[in-house]
Amino acid sequence: MKIVFLDHFGCFASVVLAASYSGVLSPKLVKTKDILNLPHFAEVKNIQPGKLYFLGKDQAGNDYYTLGAGFYSSFIINVVWPDLKKLSEIKGRIVLYDVNSLNSFLLIYFEILSQGRFRKITKYFWALWFIHFKRKTIENATKVDFANHY
Amino acid sequence: MKIIYNCYGGSHSSVTAAAIHLQMLPETRRPSSAELLNLPYYDAQVGKDHGRIRFFGYDNIGNEVYITGKKNLGPYYEKIMYNLLALGGDKQGKFVFINTMPYVNIWMVIGGYLSRRLGWRALGRPLVMYGTKQAYWKFIHLINLVKDKYIKP
């Protein structure tokens, strides 16, 4: 099964969630450094939606990806994706999961307006945001069983 | 091959482009208002239809032509779609996404907003049809480019 986490740029909450699921990161989120060291977290070159990253595999063999979808994650998941699946011959099971709500909208708007120019600095704010404000939500989110997920 | 014409609402520019592609509209003159209004989905889709991929017809060599509305995703729509298709192992080149938004003029934007968003058809429809006729040769040009690039008889 392929599990794709969608958020605005595909390099913030989606990376943290994908890393928690694949076992790269402990869902308890103890240190800022752990988040900052994640592959593709706050990727400097990623300033527009549309990028797909492979994050890793878990022990059950599920592949984890992140995809930037702008503000339209739920639109893609609920409307576009079901129609696209019907039209194409997609092999295997793919689950799309919207994690945009875990991102800070203030930081997202800052990233959009600054075109990601301050990402080397803002990545610390992002890491602190996840550790101090979203730790519980991420812990709970990692309990979702994708076997029963559409 | 599946050719998907996409614009903001899937109601005007994508429908016009798909209709030209399928020879439902003339290539040598501007269409009349009646011809435009007789097209399926023309000035007919509403907000909840955005994103739905609608089948429009088969062209003369058997390609499937679709239309869709992508809201404000702009050029990222294509990128996201290709990424999702690649993830599913779909063959490269089987899908072609054509963005018709660069050919939309101000009359189409204002008319489309009035007619589709606000529901003022009496005011919006004439404006959007005027805009479509003004931009018509650009759509013809786009279809010629699409046929030259993607459709090999």
C-alpha cells in the first residue's frame, strides 16, 4: 500500500507524519533536532505545491510519500482523486491523507509571501510549532489505521 | 490517449477548447451564441462540479476528450495529477492535461463569475459568450498546437 500525506508544500506536517508512520521519527516528538534532520523537511528548493517525496517504508511494506497540494488537499482527495482513479489503470492501493490542518497557517502564509527565502530560519519555527503545539495531535494521528481508510 | 482540458470551473474555456477539438464548433468562423449554448456543460457547471472529470467525446482517431475545473490550482494541477498517476504506475503519455486558462480574457472572467458564482445569468451569459467569441481564434490556435504535439495520426 502507498500512503501519501498531502499538505501545502509537501515538506512540513506531511513529512513529520510520514516519518512518524514509517518509524523514522518517534511519534512522541521529543527533540527539535530530530524534526530538523528529517529528509525533505523544510526543503529549501520547495516553494510551490506539486512536489512528491518518497519518505520511506515501514515494516509492513507500506510506502510513505508526501505531496504538496496547496490549499486544495481535501479537494484533491474528495473530488479529483476518485475520478482520476476511475479513468486510469492505477495498480495497487493508494491512500491519500490530508494533514494540512496540522500546519500553522501563519507560517504557511509567511512561506508563500516570502517565497521560501527565509526557510533556513523558519524551519526552526516549524519544528518548534510541531513540538510545542501539535505533539498530541500528531501522536493521535499516528494511531489511524490506513487498512480501513479510503 | 486521454486528453483533459482544464480551467477554473470547467464551464467555459475548457468546454470551448474540447468542443473545437471534437469539431463540434467551426474552425473557420466564430461560433454563434446558439452554438455555444448548445454545447454540453457550457455555462452549466456549478461549484460542487469543480474537480469532476467529465467525458466530452471521442475525437476522430479515438482519443478520449474530457473537461474539468481545477479551481485556483493553476499549473500545479498538472504536476499533482502526473505525480499521482506515476505513483499508481500509470503509463507515461497516456494522459495529457491541457490548461486553457492562459486564453481566458477579462470578459470571460467577469461573465463567468456573474453567471456561475452569483447566478446572474441574464447579465453574465452574454458577457461570457462575447468573451468566448473574442478569444475564439486563440482557442483554435491552442487546439492546433495540441493536435500537432500530441496527436499523431
